[in-house]
Amino acid sequence: MMKFPPRLTLAQRPTPLQPLDRLSSELGGPRIWVKRDDLTGAVTTGNKVRKLEFILARALDEGCDTLITCGGIQSNHCRATAILGAQLGMKVHLILRGERGESVPEGNLFLDYLAGAEVSCYPLREYRQLDQLFAHWQRHYQSQGRKPCSIPVGGSDHTGVWGYIACAEELVNDFQVAGISPAAIVHATGSGGTQAGLTAAMQLSGLPRVIGMAVCDDEAYFTAKFREDLAAWREFYLDIPQVAAFSPDKITCEVNDSYIGPGYAIATDEVFATIRQAASLEGIVLDPVYSGKAFHGMLEEIRKGNFAAASDIVFVHTGGVFGLMAQRDRAGIR
Ligand SMILES: *Cc1c(COP(=O)(O)O)cnc(C)c1O
């Protein structure tokens, strides 16, 4: 067992590992299993709460009372931060990329407001100066006598990495209980923290091959990002023996960037068809921005015969249902 830094208990865990037998037999490939990280909480659903368990523990240890973070207008990370901030009695300020729009906000943005977060929306041109926006709001809260903590996009920093290092210990146990040795673990990669954690766990816990399905940037970007985040993580937690023994240079990063489609948060009709198929055949609800895109990519790889020799494959369902609600007009339901 690995020694962890301070951690709050905010996620419902361990999450279940479940087989999708009807879908697997329809495809005729390996048995597909789902790690149900969409069940980490009703409104804290998804992967971000696992990272925030460590990030917010550190923020509280440092005496912070205000959280500032950023993301897209339908950011799952921002919604999770807004909800958890309210649970902990902390003020939350969100720096969002995009337009709020005239109508009542939808999906994640609706929950941001419901949880009482302060929301500032910026067009892309202004959002690009993210460091300046963070500095501006930092000064704003400091001048009010508050102690703000800035959390980078997706909670993907040297502390957030712990979320999926810890999840990997759950997975190792899940595989033992199910009696399987999966050929690969597949999940959506967006800001990189989930895959950085799971990639580190290949070395730390003997996790099998991890494949991130990119939803925005390309393979070269992510490989550099994992190395950078894991080097910073190692530096910061050097007093933990397993961390000190870890070599960021020896990690193997596998990112598949062929299923990004038209762009970030834009899914093809095929992805929406896969979302409908998973929902109707298995009762699993995926989203068009992350989990549905990644799941669709995994099914395509299986159809191509790229997992022909595998008996089991595991998909980490990283959540996103509120993002689907915000795009329900595109889902082919009339
Ligand atoms: C953020 C997010 C991801 C991607 O995780 P990263 O750690 O940012 O790479 C995947 N799925 C959902 C639903 C997310 O919200």
C-alpha cells in the first residue's frame, strides 16, 4: 500500500467495476468492463472529485478559504469545484471560457450558479490571458482579506495526480475480485491528470497498459504534459519513498488522438449513436464531450480487431452526464 498525502473523503468510493455483457457479445470482441466513476456522487459525478479530494485537503491545510478555478462553459471540473466548495463552506470563483447566453443556464453551468459560485465568462481572446485572469481574481480576494487557492484547468496538477494513483489501487483490487487481467484500461483524456495518475500507477501498482483517448489536443502535447506533471509531482512529494523511487523518464504514454472529431466538445452523429446504444443496451449514460467520444473510439478500435487477442478490456467512465444534458438537442431524441 502506498502512503498518500492528506486527503478528504468527498467521493463515493470504491466505485463498482461492471461487465457490459450485452454490448460485448454484440461486438464479438473482448469482454468490456466499466469502472463506474460516474457514480462518485450524484452531483459530484465523474473523475474530478477524486483529484479534488487531494487538492482541497491541501488548500485547507494551507488555510485557504476561497477557490478560483477555470474551464469551458460546461466544465465538469468547475461544477464539481462549485459543489464541493459549498460542501466545505468555501467561496468559489469560476473563470469560464465562452458565452453565458441569454437563457437560463443549462447543465453544469446551471449547477455552478445553484451552488452559489461566482461566475465570470470571457470570450476566447480574453480567456487566453488566463494567468492574468487568475492573478486579477487572486488580488481581488486578497484585498478582501481572504486567502484564495488557484486550481488549474481540470485539477490537473502535481497534487491532483494523486486522485488516479489512488483509483489505480481500487482497480488492482477490482481485477483481483473479478478474476481478470485486462489487456488495457481506456478512458477519455482532456486536461491530462487522469492519465498522468494512471500512467504513474503502471510503475507504482503494476497497472496494465493505459490508453487515453484524446478529446482535444494531440499525442505529443499530452506526452509532454504527463512528463511535466509527474516530474513536478515527484519533486513535491519526494519524502514519500515510492514517489522518490519513481522515474518519470521511464513512463510509457499511450494517447490515441484519432477520435477527436470536429473539435473539443463537438461530437459526430456516430458518437451520439454510440451514446444511445450504451444507454439503451446497458443503462450506461455517456457524454458527447469526453466519455462518449472515448467509448466510441474504443469500440471502433475493437471493431478494427486491435484487441482481438484480449479477453478483457476496462473502460473508466469519467462521468459527464450534465454535459450531455446541455447538448440534448443534438442527441437524436425527438
Ligand atoms: C475532465 C474530464 C475528463 C478528462 O480527464 P482529465 O483528467 O482532464 O484528462 C474525462 N471525462 C470527463 C467527463 C471529464 O469531465
